[in-house]
Amino acid sequence: MRSHEASVAVSCGNTGALMAVSMIRLRKLPGVNRPAIACFWPSRNPQGFNIMLDVGADVKADAPDLLQYALMGPPMPATGWASNVRASG
């Protein structure tokens, strides 16, 4: 991901371990206390999904962390990383 050879990471294992490795290898953006794990949540909106943050691994998130997640969420669709996602139903 860091060298842009991949745009996502998928884990079928321990999400806490995935979070720890990502913080060590990819690092956090300045001002971000804790990274958030995101998922696509099925929806009836035109896109067919919503992006939900904080879906695991962070049992210690406090109010300032949740505020950061709320601020990180809205710009995510503008990055284009979800442009090829299609919901099936």
C-alpha cells in the first residue's frame, strides 16, 4: 500500500494485529490519534453502500477519537478509492 501497488488491505484474521502492523508500516497522518477500520455497509442509496468507520479493533476509542472518525469519513468518497465498488443484492 505504501508503494501504491495495492489500495486496500483485507484481513480474515485478527483485526487488532492488522491495525498494529498498519500503524508501524504505514504510519498515521499528522493529527490522527488512532486510525479507523472502514467497511462498505449495504444501503438503498444510489451507490448501493455507505462507508462505515470504526468497525473493529479499537476498543479504546474515546470521544476525541470518535470525533476524528466523524471528520475522516465525509472526505473518503472524494478520494475515488470506492469508485469501483458495486453492491450486489
